[in-house]
Amino acid sequence: MAVSNADGCSLTSDVGEYGRNSDGRALKESNFGMKLVNSTLDLPDPSPLPGQDTNFPFYFAADEAFPLMCTIMKPYPKRGLTNRKRVFNGRLSRDRKSVECSFGMMSSKFRILHTTIGLNINTVDNIVKAVCLLHNFIKKEEGIFSRPRGKKGNDDDIEVENEEEPYPRLSNQRRATNPAIATREKLCDFFLTVDGSLKGQKRFCV
């Protein structure tokens, strides 16, 4: 299990968990996860989101396999999604692409990851750790996710009707007693504001 930044570099990794165990369990049993749960991880202090006046915690973007926490944002369940929740899920998925690309790059550069490694466990752990370090070194030498000049990204050529119209400000009637749920609701609302929305995100709606 690893944490990747927006540039595709590994910030921390926990190696040695059995693949049959869930991602949630791997997080719970890792030093990183225990510090995150106990609020002893050295994270930046909460600060206001753009255009907002209340503090919001720094968070990690995760998939459905991880627990929802104030510092871990995961998608809404797929069943019964509203358009606002679809936008949130789409934005979170967009953020997680850098992590997916990071693992994809590791696999493409280090062929030893293409198959089962027939070595003792300690050696395998050391190989994986070395791969993470070498990946970061290569990223710093070659640059971050470089895009060929003149080539558009996936979000550059999206046309949306009435894109210039601001998203409506949602009411504050949704009250959640669980702090993690309340944090996700606040972030979901922020993605629908003028300061928090991105061009083309309405494509996630139906």
C-alpha cells in the first residue's frame, strides 16, 4: 500500500501485507494507518478551501475499499446516486488517476512486477521498496507526468452547455452526525460552488 502525490511520486509505502487481505485491513495494520487513525500523523493544519471561511482538513483520496474518515475521502455508494454525488465521485476518481498512473508506470518500467516473484518474503519486500525508491528517482529525473506539447488532456476539449452559469448554492439542510460524513458532504457542496467547480464536471451528471 502506498500514498502517491499529484506528480505520481510515492510519499510513503507499506510493504509486506498479504495480497488476499483487504486494503482497509492493510491500512489499519500499517504504521501510516495507525498514525492516521490516532491523529498523530504529521499532516498540515486544516485551512479554508478557496472562497470558504471555515477550516477544512487535508485529506487523502481513496477508493471504496478504504474507510471514510475526515482525512480519507472515498466515493459515495453507487446505489441511489444523485447528480451532486456523481460530481463528487467523478472529481475524486479524477484525483486518484495520478495514483493509478504511478502504479502503471512502476509496472511498465520494472518487469519483475509482471509475475510472481519466486524469492523469499524478505527479499521480495526489499525489491518492492527498491522499486518505489527507483520510481521516485526516475520521476524526478524525467519530470512529472509530462504531456507532449500541443496535446490536449482529457479535460481540455470537453464542451458543456451553459458552462458559464454558476452552480446553485445548496442549502445546509443536510445535517450529518458523523464527522467523516459531514466532511464529505461539505467537500461535495464545495465542488458545486464557483470556486470549487471545474470545467466539464457536469459530464458526470445524468
